[in-house]
Amino acid sequence: MKVKVIAGLIAASLGVACILFMYSPLPIIVLSGFSLLGAIEICRAMKTTNKLLIALSAVFAAIMPFGLSYARDLANAAYLRVLPLAAVAVVLLFPLIMLSDFKRTSFQQMLAAGIGAFIIPVGFTGLSFIRALVPVAPLWTPEVGTVGEGQTAWNIYWILMALFCCWVTDAFAYFVGKATGGKHKLAPSVSPNKSWEGAVGGVIGAALVNVLLWVIFYKGGFFGVAAFVPPLWLIIPLSVVMSVVGTLGDLTFSAIKRQAGIKDFGNVIPEHGGSLDRFDSYLFVVPALWAILELLY
């Protein structure tokens, strides 16, 4: 238990440092590291033995966050050119590697390597996309402009909201499920400990925390120009949707582990599991929130 608490505190401290220094290379380095570990973990889960496939998946996973973040900071549309190029490279290379060693490399193993090379790093880089987002014209107002001095706080708000939709939903789901006995199972064949009571409690808990976060930023005047303050009527349903998306991510990776016959993807964080164990909901929530913000702003 002591090791688990210490490991959790170290991980939390690293997360806080990434937020405080979000315009430095630190967040990208950290995200790249977890992306690399995630690619290796999913290949191992699928018992991939082709070393070239694992190596390429790991290389793509480590490089993609840097390439996407640099392209995103360089110009708003530049990263949209990096994405299809990386996708084409994965689609062309990985089947060729599978076919060259077809007796030992299955389609599922190739698919896992492709997910590690493309889907996982894009998911991790979502935080960098939100960091670099510059709102211009909110859908709910005809005003066009910029946030101004509130730009950094505006980005931090959405990053915190995304993280709270992951962490708070998970925490409230656990405690509410325990408190109520969790009699109505959410997905018993995938994750027997998850219940509908816990899931609803997690969604409500995250919504309350995100409303409190909004009040702190709004009352403190951190949002900048009034036209770019996200309305409260948007925050509550958005928080609910993101919590549901996070639960879907959690269950998806739980299903992968159950089919692979493993308890955890790894042990990079002592007694917490691997990269994919800790960031299962994050890999769904952050890219989804970024995509919605691109549409809204």
C-alpha cells in the first residue's frame, strides 16, 4: 500500500509539473514516453513475437507526439498533413511485415502493433492539441476575435476538465459503487467490479467538480474576453458525455486485457499497472474533447 501511495504521488506530481510547464518540451517528452510504453504493452498483450513489428510500433509511438505537436504549433493545418502520412505509412508497412512472416505473425498482432503506432500516440497527443488550441469564433456568439490575456488560463481550464472527467469519474465510480454495494453490474463479463450505481455516481461527481472548476475560473476572471467564456449550459452536458466516453475507454481496455488473459498491461507504475492501465479513459476522453472544442471554437 505504501509503494502504491508513493507511486501515485510521484505520478500526480509529474502531471502537475506538465500542466505548470505546459508550453515547455516537458509534457511532450512525458506523453511520448507513455505512448512508447503503451505501444509495447499492447503488442505484448497480443503476444506479438515479430521484433520488427514491435520495434516499428514503438518508434512510431515515440516520434508521433513530437511530430504532431510540432506541426500543430507550427500552423493550425500542418498537423493534418502529418496524420494521413503516418496513417499511410502504418497501413502500407505493417501488412507487409505480417505477410513476410505470416506463419508467426497473426492479423490481430499486426492490428495491435498498428494501434500502438498510430491510435495510441494520437490519443496521448490530444493534450498537446488542446494546449495549442486558439479559439476564434464560438458557435454561440457572432463575435470573432481572440481570448487575449486569458489564453493560457483558457487552455489550462480545458486540460483540467479533460483530466477531471477521467480521474474524478473513476474515483467517484469506485466509492459510490462500494457505498451502494454495486448490485447492478455494468459489464460483468468485461469488468465484474463496475456497476451502474458507480457509473452514474462517477458521471454526477465529475459534473459537480467541473461546475466548481468553471465557477473558480469564471469568478476569478481567468477566461479573458467574455465572449469566449464557455457557458455553464455547455459544461454540464459536455462533462457528462466525456465521463461516459471515459468509461467506454476503461471498458474497452479491460476487454482487451480479458481477451488477452492478463491482469495488467504492465508495471511501469508500481502497484498501479502499465501505461494503458492508467491512461485507458484518457486515451478516449482527451482526443474526443479536443475534437469537440475544434468544432465549438
